[in-house]
Amino acid sequence: MPGRRPILASLLATTLVVGSVGGVAAQMPPYTAYGMGLQPTDTVTATIEGIECGSARVSVAGNWKISIPTEAPCHPTDGATIHFAVNGKEHAATLGWSGGGAPLNPRVGVALSATTVTPSATATLKATATASKAPTTKATPRPTPKPPAKKSPTRPAFR
């Protein structure tokens, strides 16, 4: 019996080490998106594939911050594209999600404005402009139909 204690202690230690390694992987730091220069009445929303990751109300100073952890409803994965909207209007700015990540420009964060053109609106404008430049076709004149030939009166045949 005395030999079993070291084996049991060894199994318990192995279980704790393996369990803690799994716990470390699951606790990846969130992606932190932030920015400045918006109005205090604005709301910023972050989404991935149309699913909301989080939102933030802009502070009195015009700043906002959204943390997007791996447990967020949008289920972020490395490289997933984060889309932003200001007051419900999609913004053209996007970022790639990564655990512990942040915007490339730490001084500015994500440059958003409340008056933005959505990418789909830009595509619509281009399509409309292209369509309006299409050459105009003229109708080909049709020949005027000739009136039916007049029949000469026929005389009854005499027998």
C-alpha cells in the first residue's frame, strides 16, 4: 500500500498540469477595438459575419471602446473580419480579429465617423453611374406599310 501514494500523487499532479494548460488556452485575451472623435450621442457596434460582438456608447469626450473576447456571441476566430457601424450605419472600416489584438494605430484606434458611406452604397453608386453611361440606342425606323391596292370593279360575266 505505501507504493500507491506516489502513483496517486503523480496522477493527480499530471491531471492538474494538463487541466491548467487547457485553461490557459481558453483564456485568450480579447481583441480591444477603440476610437475617438464621435459625438456623445453615438453608439458603435462591432459585428462578425452579421452577428453582433459588442457595442459601446460614446463617452462625453467622444471616445469608445469594445472588447471582443473569444466567448462573444459572434464567435471570433483569428483573422475574422470585424465590421463597425455608427448609429446603425455600417462603416467602411474593418479589422481582423486576433486574441489580445488592438487597432494598428494605437494613438487613433479605429477611425470612424457618424457620416460614412457604406460599402454597399458605394457599389450601388458605381453601378448606377456605369449604367447611366451606357450608349443610347435609337429605334430603327420601320418602313411605312403601303396601302392595299385598289381593286377594279369586276363586271359580271355574260353567258
